[in-house]
Amino acid sequence: MKIQIDDLEFNSNYFYIQSDTIVEKIIFNNRTFYSKYKKIETPLKQELIEQYKKDELTLALPLIEDDMVNYLVIEYYQEDWQSFYSLIKHLFKTLNIHDYIAYRNPNKELLQIFILHTQTPLNKAYEEIEKIKQTLELKSKKSYRIFPNKNSPKTYNIITFPLNIL
């Protein structure tokens, strides 16, 4: 099944809903991760999307499917998102990255930048992430998250549902 959000498309038969409590304990590389996202194995319904838009619940989508990704994602949770977005646009020009879409969720102070990488094998995506990370570390304080994250389990590489395109 395909989930279409503006210009983004996710191939998934499931989605996640954030819970108030820990739903799953994941052991990965001798570390323990606690997830508050419950996997829902049904197609995403429009009424849930409407609830999400009203900030009544939090939805998330899987980023990794069959060891492939279609997007590299940077999430930034700060009030100064505009200056970070300006920095990202400049860095992307220097890295020759042109295919990206930015989303802003005003309810959660969240900026999401989706870099299009259609059917990219996971190991290649990790290499691209490292290049972006190294460049960002030179210019920015560490207040962003970048996905896919090779230091997290695949089931932990989920993306909050994008809301408003910039």
C-alpha cells in the first residue's frame, strides 16, 4: 500500500501511533531502546490524519522498508528553525543536493527535511547521511536528528508524519 503526503510517498502496510507509555523494549548493539510508538497493521485512515492535524495524536511512518529507503530525513526541534533551514539550504547547495522537501509542524515546533533518494540501499543511505552529518557538525549545534540512523534499530527509524509543506 502507498501512503501519499503531498509530494512524498511511503510504501507501507502499517503506521505507528505514539502512546503515553512504553510500548516496546528493543535490544540493539548492546543497547536498550524504549519505544512509545505502537505499530498498527492496518491502512492509515483519513480520520486519524485529521486527528493528527488537530494535535490530538502523533502518527509516524516507517522510513526503512526491505533494507531500502526513499528519503533521508533531518528533523529539527527548535524555535530557531528558520535559521537552521537557511543553513541547510546553503549546505545542500555545497553538497549538490537539490531534491528535497521541507515540512513544518507548528504544533510540535518541528522542521522536517526530506531528501529524495528513491530505492536507495540502506548501506548507501548511511554513507550519504555521514557526509551530511560531517558538514552539519562544522556549522551547527547538535540539535537535530538525521535518519536513517545506523546506531538505532530499523524499527526505531520512524518519521513523524509530515504536516505543512514549506
